[in-house]
Amino acid sequence: MPPTHQIIKVARTEDFSSIGKHGRYFDLVDFSVIEGFKVPADMTICSFKERLTEEFGTPVQCQRLWWWTRRQNNTYRVDRPLTTEEEKIPVVHTLAIPKWLNRDDYLVFLKLYDPEKARLRSEIKFDPWVLCEAIDLHRTFSENEIVTGDIICYQKILKTQDLPKYHSVASFLQHICDQKEEEMKRQILEEKIAGLEHQASADRLEKVETLIAYDQMKHERDNAVRQVNELRDQSTHAILKFSRCDLEQATEHFTDACKVGDTEYGRTYKAIMHGTEVAIKLSSTESLFQQEVTVLGQCRHPNIITFIGVCSKISALVYEWLPNGRNLEDHIVCANNSTPLPWQNRTQIIGEICCALLFLHSNNKNPPTAALIHGDLRPCNILIDDDASYRSRLCNVGLSSLFLQPGTCPPNLMERLSYMDPEFITTGELTTLSDVYSFGVIILRLLTGMAPLNLSKKVAAELESDNLHRLIDKSAGDWPYKEAKQLAVLGVRCAEMAREKRPDLLNDVWRVVRPLMRKPSSCPYFPPASPEVCIPAPFICPILMEIMKDPQVASDGFTYEGEAIRRWFDSGNNRSPMTNLVLPDLKLIPNRVLRSSIHEYLRQQKQQQQQEEGSVT
């Protein structure tokens, strides 16, 4: 169905003049603001001109209507005037009239640019579809690609000194092109900056997320370590509870036949519980019992007697049993005509005692006590396991404070006196250096085999006269004189009367003792004390108490079974199992020499066993 009405827009002279005020220099009319007329489709152009007369007051004979056309660059240009015949046809039919009848003609617009009166403004913003080019005056309209509706700008020529910033249209257009290029570069740069900022923001976000994840992982790790430490502490302090009936059955109601010792600390019985040999001690007093439970609950060390459990109702404590074990005093005096300890065993025992003391003195799990002090370090409180490579164990740890009170006379005073710190006797103050004094006397006793009374003075005198060889215990074998002198000097220093003159256990004593524990010897470390085969001490893991398969040296200088020491580290421990000191690192070094020795030892044992079996057959 054909349209009944048509919209016609009419541009007048004032519309041409207003367009320049808005900076659109290359468009003639802004049709978006021009009023449109809605006319019937059958109205002729002549009738429409009469309506324009009514609207604008312009007589019909003074009106000349032109066709406008919309160009490809979306600008509107006057195309051609309407003919008299075209003004007589209805408006609806004008859409079919060709806009230009003669293609050989051009309709162009000339625009004067007078630099003295106007200035081309650099802030003009051209739409992307506006094209501006300079005209080559030596070429034709066709060669310059000028088409109907184009605008040709021309200007007044000025003197050189009067040239404005843009003295020609060409220079202005060049400026616009440069400006466009700069704008494009700026846009590219801004996009690049925006991209970098976006990437930086993403990186910051990723970094924040990473930090959050790290904090969460660290928090989880700290919780895990804390739980491991709690579990380790729980397992370390785990004490089995026995009933009175259990202990009475194991000791036949504590008969004398089962009793193996009776001291000021209590009576000790040998018993078998759950198929395992144990030692049961009935404490002399309730306070002794509570003190020993508190102290031993903190101590797990290869050279401290192993605490198994308690029976609170009868103040009884259950310990590991050392087969054929005797105390160090019996070994020094060769009680019951026992074989004297070789010097290699003696240096080993000295090192083990030092390890145990370092462990006690560095134990600060029970504030405000900064360290555990043995307080009664004597050979009778050091047990030696004959069937386990002569390994030493400290016992009765931390109990002396209940006996050694100011103004009281402790039991067995004469036996204790030679090992008691002189400053403790005068001040009543027990410190770690009190243990160092006792340790010094024990070193000198193992070196000389002599009684403890005034032993330090005797050794010091022989050292001064260079006659130490007179005091060295010959029953221990041929002591290397250098090592013997080192121990003698160390023992005398430890047994100084004044505490401030005694050496530091870690920095001074351990530095001397530690190398002696690993000294190779042409003599066997442990001569057989029974028909049974004795395993050399260096072959035994101090944690598992078994012969090692994969010996590994830790940073404390001791050798352990690889699997055992790794489990020790994995459980959160960073301290030495032997000294309880913080390890410099957790690195392990394979002890290949020791492993070869163990393999050779096992090979010889197997070969000897096969020979014995063959001879029996």
C-alpha cells in the first residue's frame, strides 16, 4: 500500500549560517535539528511551496527548491534544483525522479577562508567518514576525484610575516593528520597501559591469593607440628599404670629372694611382667616417688635408665632390667674378681655420661626449672649393661634435692662427700656445675682406678711434675698417653673447688670427650665376658639398641640406624637423641666405613656359626 504522507525537510539560509557555529565545517546543514513537514502524498511541490509561504513568509516566486543527497560519507550536499515540470508532480512520485540528469556537470561549493577574519581551529573533531585532501591545481576535476557536492576551500594569500599558525588549508589538514596519528598512538599507548595495569592488578591479586594460600599452609603446618609435638610429648611422658596385685605377683609379694638392692632411695626387686624382665623399686618415701615420676617423665635417653610405669598405691616404679648389669663402682674396684674395664670402654663410658648430662642440663620442658640436675652423680648411680656392649645408664636422677637440704645430714655422707660440689656444701645451692664437679671426679677414677678422696689434688700434682703415668690404671691396658693426659687435665678442671673455674660442659668438656669416643684402637673394644658373643658398641644404634644395617652420621657426630634417626626427625625432633641439644642441621651422611665393618663382622659370625654347626654334626 503506497504511503499517504511524506516527510519533507527544508533548509534555509539561516540553517547554513548556524552550522559553522558548532564546528562542523565540512557539513552544510544539520538535518537533525531542521523542522520537517508532513505533507499528503498526493500534494504537488507547487502546493507545498504555498505552504512554505504561509510558514516562512517567503513568496512562491522567490522560492527555489533544490534536491539534497546523502553521500557515502554520511554528509548532506545540495544536488540540483527542481525543474518546473518536477514541481507539478505529487510528492510521492518525486522519489522516482533521478537526482542528476546530466552526469557531465558538477555541482561544487566554494568556501572562502580568510586568515585575517577567521582561524581554522585545531580542536575541530572530524567524524571518521569525513575525508579532506589538498587539490592539485595542475590536474582536472576528474583527476582530483572531485564529485558533485564536494566543497572546495580557497583562501586569501597573506604576507610571510603575517602567516598564522596554519597558513593554508593543506597545513591545517597536515596538522589534523598528525593530530590523528598522535591520537591513535596515544590510544594504543593508553590501551597498552590499561593492559599492563590489568595485568599488574591480576598479578597483585594472584600474589595476594598466593600469600593467603601460603599463610593458610603455614598455619596448617604449624598446627601439624604442634600436634606432632603434643603427640610426641604424650608418647614421651606416657607412663604405664600397674596395680598392686600385678607387682606383688611379679615379685612373689616382694620376697627377699627377688630383692637385688637396698639404698636410701628404696628397695629394688627383679621381676618378670608380661614375659619381660623388669626392675621394681619401692620408693622410701612418697615425696621421693613423686619426684622421680616427675623427673623421669621428662627423660628419654639411651644413657638414662628407662622408666616403664608406676603403681601409685605403693609408691612403686618399674624400670628396664639390665641383664647382668652392675654399677660402675663395682667395675672400677673389680668386685667379685670381675675383669677390669679396658681403657676403650672407660672413654666410651665417660662420653656417654657426658651425653646424658648434656641432655639433662638442656631439658627445660618444666619451667621455671631451667635444667634437670642429677645432684648425686656417683659411680654407684651409674649402671653398666655387661651384655649390651657395656652401655652406661644414669639412675636416681634428680632425687638428691630431697636429701641434701641445708642443716640436714644426708645418708651415706662419707660416700657422697668426695663427689659433692664444695660450694654446694657451703651455700646449699645445687647447679649444673655441681654435676660437672662430680663428673670430673668420675673421670679421674676411671683414669686411675683410685679412691675418690683428694684424687683431684693427687692427679694435679702428678701432672705438674709430668709423672701422670704413675697414676694411670695399668689394668685398663695401654692407655694412649696423649688421650690419658687430656682426660686427666679435663678431670682436674671439672673438679675445681670454685665453680667459676670449672669448664662449660658443652663448649669445653664435650669438645674433648667427643673425639675420644670415636678413637680407633688396635685392642678390642669389648673383650668377651661370657661365652656368648658380645657385639662391638659402635655397631649398636643408640636409639634402637640393635646392630645397625644402614649407619648414618648425624650433625651431632653420632651414628644412628638410618630409619630410626629419620623417624626421629619426622616426628618433629630437631635435637640430638644423645645430647638433647639443637642440631645444626638435619643432614645425614652414610657411615660407609662402619657399614663395611658391620658386614665383615656379621660375615665372620656367620662363618664361625657354620663351623660350629659342622663340628657338632
